[in-house]
Amino acid sequence: MLSLLLIILAATFFTGIIIRTKSVASGRKGPGVFQPVKDVIRLFKKGAVYSETTSFVFRLAPTIYFASVFVAMLVVPFGQSKGIISFNGDFIFFAYILGIGKFFSIIGAMDTGNSFEGMGASREALYSMFAEPAFFILMGSLALLTGFTSFQEIFSALHLGSSISYALAVMAAFVFLMIAMIENSRMPLDDPKTHLELTMVHEVMILDNSGFDLGLIFTAGYLKFAIYGAIIFNLFSGTIAYQYAIPMFFGMQAFLAFVVGMIESFMARFRMNHNAQFIVVLSSVSLLIFFGALLVSGKFI
Amino acid sequence: MNYISIKNNQTILLSDIPESNYESFFDMNFGLISGHPARHCVNYFGYKAGNNVKLICCIADDTTHEILVSTCLVHKTHELESFSKELLCFEKFEREIHENFGINYIDHLWLKPVRYANNRDDKSQTIANYPFFSIDSEELHEVGVGPIHAGIIEPGHFRFICNGEQILHLEIQLGYQHRGIEQLFINNKKLLQRATLAEDIAGDTVVGHGVTFAHLWESMCGYEAQLDTEFSRTLALELERIAVHVGDLSGACTDIAYQLGSAVFGRLRTPIINFLQEWCGNRIAKGLIRPGRNQFPFTQELGERLKHVLDVFEPEFNEMSEKLFSLSSALSRFERTGLVSNEDATKIGVVGMVARMTNLNRDIRSSHPFSLYSELAHQPILKRHGDVYSRVQIRRKEVEQSLQYIRTLIANIPAPTENKSITDAPKPSSFCLSLVEGWRGEICHCALTDKKGDLMIYKIKDPSFHNWLALALCVRNNEISDFPICNKSFNLSYSGHDL
């Protein structure tokens, strides 16, 4: 319950901080930190417009996408406190419930028959496919290291290890942050600010969505960032008491948003064919973590 | 020989242009161009003379600084041999002649419509029923972009044939912006109307087209512009070059999602165009250039102001370009993207900056000098690779060069003289050609007058006319997601092409 509240709270300012950081870095004042939330509230008050060429799939897709992110959020723990749902192997549930959402957002985009949206869908599918091994090798290694298979147990056992497990946690944090960037289609893989359909990944898939549906998609995006932020926090939090852990959680989320904003301000986007290479590199970092885990647990013969 | 050699901005009598039959006209012009990379066709157009069509071909020779003009008379029913089969640079001119007068070529590669001009020969052909180059393959897919684009830009249609992310073919169809500018030059009788019309040919080359028209008109009226007038024109051309190049650098940064470059270059454009406003009351210099007068004399005080503006501008520009050109993520997007080979560039007859980035030396400022450029002893900046990086780099170097020219110019501001207005009307039955190097490249205006000295034909060639094809070729085998950066690195004009 605690993690659910904290993630929702963090989601309200995460994207706002990214935008604010980018504004300040380019010499502008920028909108308020809560502007994205206000935008979503405005969208929720509107009706949606549907193209005549779309079917029920297109109408269904945003809702399922949002629901999948929401359910995924329920399994994320906060320190010692479990998520609302917690069972053995819940990280597999987490990955594939997000996968269902992604699947629907992809077929929703294909349903419009728009040539841009088809391109965006194929890119998004490719990147998610490459990101999946990175996530599973990483979570598998952590499970191997700790001997547990649910998020909450893995994270609470993680801090008990030697200093090498903290080194692994730093690498894991990097992989999670990059997966968050891929999942949310942010720089350096995708430029969320561009107006050029041909270079878009995620934005082009939602070109036909409007009003309430668009609000749902945006909200899901904000939540996703906060979810990954929470997972990264969990890597380090361990058994810290709540009165310290909660401020640390918000501090960490704000810091991550700041880092994302700085990356987006001071570098150019990757060339599209470098994206796939870059994502595969994440899997190799995960493999390093896997070998680290083998070393620590003495499973090398 | 069956041609007449003229200089840039020289007026000759129409009867002085030697006329021959199409066969010898063809052989001669063919011989002039093929195998001579220093010669290229600056304009080739036709006009109706009774039931016949008169063709005029103007070939510029960059080494002798001359323009070779020849003409011939053909009838609509004649089927002609085309230059394009061997010389691709004629491809678009011949398509235009075909579109406007219905002249057929027996061996033209593709008589595709150019711009659906209002006065075209075959009115049944419209953009709505145009058969785009298409594919039947199951593996390939087509992507159509435009005519309405995501950014606030002009209309144009791009049709891609892609194999996954890779572009196999791009077809560009323009004409949405056609306003009949050439006809409006004839219909509008007042000089002021025509001068403002010239400024409206392409909104980003106000000074370039304005100066071309002014030179042409003054030459036809036998008027010699004074030193201070030419000084203002040269200065305005260079300021326009800086403003647009800096704006394009900002655009290139936006397209690769480099926010810092986009913001800083975008801001750096402002002091330059604000200075133009200070000078003439308009940020894109509308109203600054008028034939036969120095509308806004450049005073010593303005010179001081400009010097101050540049002193602030230059270090900031250098710092930002230093940063951009050492940023690896930006270079990885620029390098080896959108290649145009020197061979292709020569073949399709590109001009201006696009020619120079493939090591093809085409710069009217040095080959056919006008205004004060012969005194500046302009040396064109050449790059070798022909990729986006070359095009971005050439912008940086040209900005630096223009800054230097402006500093040289304002060190010695000529005293304003009293305007002596044009007293004579244009010479009757004459022909004049004017070339100017705008920021984008060579601008060519040709005018013909009738027996009474009224304007009979006005022909405009914007540098975009040829350069669009270079864009279509450069994106082949590139990723479709790199198209926007390729497009921006050329920054071609839709309205300049569509006229």
C-alpha cells in the first residue's frame, strides 16, 4: 500500500522535473513542475475523436495499456513493505503484464492503417524485444544471489550481502534506468519533443489518440517512470527506517528525473540503427551482473 | 559560332542572339557542356512566339566569366531529341518546357510534371490524378509525407519506397505553392509592384531575389548603380547569409534532438535579423533593396552598431560551433548521412552550397562577380564528402567568411550620395540575364522586352530548382529516420521552386 501511494506521488512530479530541467538548461523558464498533471486533467475532461478506419481494438488499446501499467505498479514493493500483490516469481508477472500493455498499444497503432504508426509500432516492438533479456538476466541474477523469487524478498535480502552486492546494485541501477528510458521512449533512443513523424518511436504511435485516451496514455507514461524509479530505489534501500527512506525515495526520484533531463539537454539522439546495438549492450551489462552473482554465491566450479 | 557571349547583368538586343535550327542548337549546346565541368546551364526556357515556341539556352562559363546565349525556334508538333538523355542537368528544364508548351521529347527519361503551372499546356493533368512511382512488392512499403507537414513549413509531397527502415527511392512532387509569379511580373506594370514581387519569390531569400531583380532592371534601363547602393546590397546579402545559415544550424540541431545547439543557434540568429530591422525596419529585409535607389543609406552610426553586434555575436557563435563539432553524439548523426557524390552533383547540375559541399566549385560571387564581390576577391569554401556533416560545416565556414567580409566592408563605408532615379524605360526588344549568389546558391533572372519596351517574358530560376533532386538522391539507402536531418541540411525552398 505504501509503495502504491509513493509511486503515484512521485509520478506527479517526475516528468515535470524532466521538462523543467530541460527548460532551464536551454535558458528558458519553463512550465511548472506539475504542468504534466494539469495537462492530463485537461485531457480527461475531453471526449475522444476516433478515425473511421479504426476498429474496437483502437478504442480498447489505451485502456488496456493504462490498466497493465497500473497492475504492474501493484507488485512493486517499498523497502520492507510489500506491494499490494506479492508472490513468488512476481517479477515475471511484472514484465509480462507490461508486455500485454505494450502489445495492445502496438496493435492499436497498427489498427489506424497509418504508415507512420506502423513504423513506430515496429520500432517499439523491436526495442522492447531487445530490452527483455536485459531485464530477465538482471532479475534472474538477483534472484540467484539472494535465493528468493519475489520483488520484495529479493530487495530486502540484497543489502545483506558484501560490498560487491552494492557494486552489482549500481550496475543494476544503470540497467533499470536505461530500461526506463526505453520503455518511456526518451532520449537518447527517442526524442519526445520532435515534430518529425519519421524519426519518432512512441509519439508516432499515439498520433491518432485524443482526449481521454491520450490522457490515459500520458498517465501511464508518468507512472512507468516512477515505477522504475521505485525499483532503482529498492536496490539500495534495504532495511532503512521509513522516516529516512521516504524522503530518500522522493530525493532519488527527483535526482533521476534531473539526470534524464540533463541527458536530454546535452546530447543528440542516437542514429536509429545504433539504438538496437545500444539496447543489446544492456543485456551484456546484465550478464556481467550475472557473473558477479555467480562469483558472490560461489557457484563457479 | 551560333551563340553570343555576354557578361553577367549585360543587356543585349534580342536580334543579337543567333538563332539556329534545333539540330545545330542541340549539337552546339551539347558540345559546350559535355566534358566541361566548368560550364553549366543557368537557364533554359521557352516562350510562345506565334504558333511556335522559341527556346533560349544560357550556359555560364565559370573560367571565362561569360554566359553563352543561343536560341532556336521549334513547333509544338516537332518531336525533339532531349539533352537529358546524356546531360541530366537539363532534365528539369525540358520537363518544364514539356509541361508549359506540350513539346514532346523522343528520348527524355521521365517527362514528369514539374509544378502544375496555371498556364500549363495540358490542363487535364492535375496533382490529384498524378501516378506516383509505385511498387507491387509485398516486402516493400510506401510512406507518403505531406503536402501538409508536421512543422510549420511549406507544402510538398514526399513519397518514399522503403525496405523496412531503409529508403530505396524517394519521389518529390511539388507545385502546391504555385502562384504564377512569372506571369505576375508581366501583369503588374509598376516598378514598385515588381520589386516587392521579387522579394516574395522565396521568403528566406528576400535580399537575393531583390538584388537580382534590381540588377536586371537597372541593366535594362541603362542605369549604373552608385557605389553606396551596391555597398548596401553586398552587405545585405552577407547579413542574410549569416542569418539563414545560423538558423539552419539551429534547425539541424533540433532534428538530431540536440537541445543546447538548437536553443543557442536559434538565439544567435536574432541579433542579426534585429539589426536588419534597425537598418530598414524589417527583420527579413523586405523593402531594403529597390532598383535605382539606395532606399536606406548605410550610415557611419549603423556601421558602429553593426560592429558592436558582431563583436558580441562572433565569440558566442564560435563557442557554440566548437561545442557542436566536438560532440560525438552529434557527429555520429551527421557523418556519412545523406551522401551526394561529386559525380552525381556535377551530373544533375546542382548549384550553390550543395555543389560546394561535394567539391564542385560553383559560386557566382567568384565566377561572375557582381556588386562589390570583385573587390572582396571571394574564395569559395569547398568541402569534399557531400554528407550532412559537409553541409553543416560549410554553413559554419561561410558564416565565418561572411563575418570577415562584413568587417572589411564596414571599415570603409562609402559616403551616401543623392539618389538619381531611373529615367529611362527598359530598352525595347532586348534580353538581359542577371546572376546573384544568394545564401542558397545561384539565382538567375532573365527578362525579355517587346518592341515597346514592356516586359514580355520574365523567367526565374531559384537554386532549389535543381537542388531538390540532390535531396531525393542523397537519402537512398539511408534510414528513413534520417530523412528530416537530410532535408534540413539542404533547406530548399518550395515557393522558389513552385514560383
